Amino acid sequence: MDLFTIPPVLIVLAALAVLAIRPRLIHPAGLLAVGLAFAYAAVVPDGYELSATAFGQFEVLLVSVDPVSRLMGLIFGFIGVVAVLYSWSTDADPVQTGYALAYVASSLGAVFAGDWLTLVFCWELMALTSTLLVWHHGGVAVRAGLRYAILHGIGGSVLIAAVVWHYAEAGSFLITDAGIEGTVASVLAALGIGVNVAFVGLHAWLPDTYPRPHVAASVFLCVFTTKTGVYGLYRAFPDGHLWIAYMGGAMAVVGVTLALFQNDMRRLLSYHIQSQVGYMVAGVGIGTELAASGAFAHVFNHILYKALLFMTVGVVIYRTGAESLKRVHGMAREMPITFVAFTIAALSIAGFPGFNGFVSKGIIIAEAHHYAQYEPLWYMLLIGGVGTFMSFLKLGYYVFFYDDRTHDVERATLGQSVAMGSVAVLCVFYGLFPDQLFAILPNRAVVSEFHVFTVGHLQEGLGLALGGVIGFALVKNPLSRAPKLPDIDLAYNPVSIGLMRGLLRGVNDGIGVLDRGSSRAVLGGLRTVTTVSSTAGEGRRRPTERALSAVLTRRAGIGIGVFLVLLATTVALLVSL
């Protein structure tokens, strides 16, 4: 057995055994396990494959290493370590961290998969574990998690249909340079993956869910689902597609527009996930080698600065208990480390020169500007850039400067500071030394020829910043009075709740009918027995009869309920197969 036979998904899942033995040790165990997964991604050789046979006939690759999967493994492993440290320092429950580690493991399994069967299995496991991560917080997170589960269940089912259709066309489940084959399979794949990457119209789960759970859970959530979606989109459409590119542009504009109207800090950040993932989707859609490299450079950079933004905002919420921009102000002096980390993250996501977002955004925008058919896309990405500056000027202004200090609080803990500081350093490092990022990107020979600090690119970055400053100055007062913009979830949330209530009532009524029927049968048998008994003994037996019938009734109801759950689970498994 070689060193790499145990894939990263199993390395991380092994840490969950600690929950059954010593739950309090889950955080150090998680740090070790995710650190080992990061080391795996760093040292596993290119071209390494771990093959197996599924269902006795299908060849699958549990691990397949190329520059894209290695890049995803590296950044997932690194940010997983940081997120576990942050959770440990933010009083996260051990069980919550256990769910988070299972989520990390399934994401690693998906990006290292060399076939569609393995990828889809890990994809569905990722949806399950992230739902449990949301639900664990309770309260409003339960309903949000239910909506999240429904949408991702639908998206996963559509993706499974695409994979089955692809197999009918290609005769293999292996992931190849041809991507998803067949027109119908391609459409289904785009829709199924589109849920995870938050295509416009399929996006409302994101701002609905990510602000609800524990602040440490949000750090995990902001990283893995959407970025695994970008990875899957690239594998399905390795040569890009015009429609996908323009969907990315629409995501960039819609996400940033809706973000501007938010006062809930994590909801604002969540809309910006959609906007920034739009740049990645645009890069995948353009389809050139340089655009694909830019897309994955942005995946890498976005994971860094978005996790940092959620950590800084999480510290503010953790210390103040306030989620809204209307309830927390003037915290710059009270929380200096958090403020500096936020500033670095904000300049990074906005694409300011000298920070990592400037590098990766620049590649995608330049490629869009290079081709005539993508000229409108170029303008859409620039609009998204201006809106990003405006959004983070708004967030930083109200939290750290506006009005008098609203809270007297302690500063970030040591663990929180280390987690934020390590990511902030990388945001600056890759912004100043982009060649270090280019060295780990796919198509490195092509991307290494891209010059970051040209006069035109610097003017573009500074121009976007100036546009953002002017724009925020013009709309600051109207925005403070503007109502919350409606989103598509206002339409489908009541429908989903109504459907689930109807389903639960139907199941409950069915169980009630069966329960009453079984109870009558049991009591009828008891009456037959007791009528034979003597009148003298009847008084003694009636209490026993009543007690026995109650026990049998309860057991019948429990047994039927368990049977129905097992039946539903079996049907779901058969459908998934």
C-alpha cells in the first residue's frame, strides 16, 4: 500500500471518531486531520490515480490528481485548518465542528474525484453535511436549512440525471477533457450545478441560509459549496460556453446590487459570494486557457478574502451580539485587529492594486475585453467591481466609523487573531507577488505571461476604486433609508413551507390511520381473551388490560413510524442508484 492510498476524504472523516470518545478533542483532532489533507494535496504526484470498481461493473477513480484538483485541495485544506482554529476560538460546539469536518471531507472528495459517480456521491454528501451544520444552530436556522436542503436536493437530482444521460452518450463515468457529453446532459448539468454556484434565479438559498447559523459555521459555508460548484462547472464545460459566461456577468451585477441594500452584515456578504462567483463562472464560460486560469486564481483568492470577511464580521457579532449595521457603529478603536483584517479583506475583494483580488479579477476582465463577443460582459464585470467597492465602503463605514461607539467589548481572542492574521497575510502576499500564485495554477505557462502591474491594469483598479468612492458618497443617504429589496425567495419560501406542511400532515394522518387500525386489532384480541375469564377475576385484569393495550398502542405507532422512515430511506437509495 502506497502513501496515497487513503484519500483526503477519509483522512478528515477519521477525525470524527474523536466525537464518540472525547468530544472536547474534536478541534485539535480536526486541525491535525485537515492539516494532513493539506499535506496530501501538496505532495501527491501529478497524474496519481486511485481506481476502484463500483457496483461490480463501473470503473471509478476515487482520486485523480491534476493541477486543478491539486489547487482545490490545497486551498480547501488550508482554509479548513483556519476555520477549525476559528471555531475553536469562537466557542463552537464540538458536534457542530464534527458536521463541519464532514462537510470539508465531502468537498475534498468531490474535487479529487476522477469520475462523475464519485463526484456526485460526494456532492450529495456535501449537501447533507452542510444542511446538518446549519440545522445544528436551531431557531431560524432550521427553516432556512430546510429550504437549503430542498433546493440542493433538487439540484443534486438534476445533476444525477445529467450524469446518467452522459453515460448513455459516452459509455463511461470517467471525467475527461470532453466534459459532459450530449445536449440534454449539458443542459441538465448546467442547471444542477447552477444551484450550487448560485445562478441568477437559483441563488436565493445563499443569502437565506448563510446568515442563520453560528458565526463559525458561516466561515465553513462561505467556502466549500459554491467553489466546488465552480470546479464541477469547469469539469462539465472545459471549453466554456457563451451562455455560461454571460450568466457569470449577470451574477456579478445582480449579487452586488442586492448586496448594496442589505443591513444584515452576513446577508450582505452572502450576496457578494454570488457576485464574486460570477467572475469565476464568467472565466469558465469564456473557456480560454488564460480565462480558466483566472477563474481558478479567483477561486483561490476568493476563498481567502471571503473567509476573512466572514471571520471579521463574525468577531463583531460574537462580541457585540448585533447582526445589523443599524445596531453596531464606531468599533475601529475598540477592535483594532479585526478592523485591520477587515480592511485587507475588503480591499482584496474589491480588487484594489496590491491585494490578491486585483490579480485574479484582472485576468478575467482582461480576457473578456479581449474578445468582441464578450464586450458587454466586460462592462458587466466592471459594474460589478464598482458595486463591490461601494458595498464594502458601506459595511466598513457603519461598523467601524459611523457615529459614536455602540458597544464596549473585548478584542478578538488569540485564536481568532491568529486565524484572521494568517489569511490577511496571504491576501497581501499574493497581491504583491502574483508569480507565487501563478506557479500553482493550471495552464501556468500561459498565465505566467500575464502582466499584472501594467499601467492600464493599475488605472483600471484605481478607476474602479474611485468610482466606488464617488458612488457611495452619492447614494449613502438614500441607501440608509431604502427598504429591503425583495428577492425570489419571497415567492418560493411560502410555497416550500406549504408543501412541506402538507407532506408532513399527510404522513402524520397516514400513521394515525395505521396506528388506530393496529390498536383496534390488538384491543379486539384482548377482549376475546378477557371474555373467557371469570367475572371474579375481571376486576383484577381490567387495569392490566388497559396498561397492556396502552403499551402495545405506543409500540405499534413507533414501529409503524420506524418502518415508514426505513421504507422512505430505501426508496431514496434505490432512486439515487
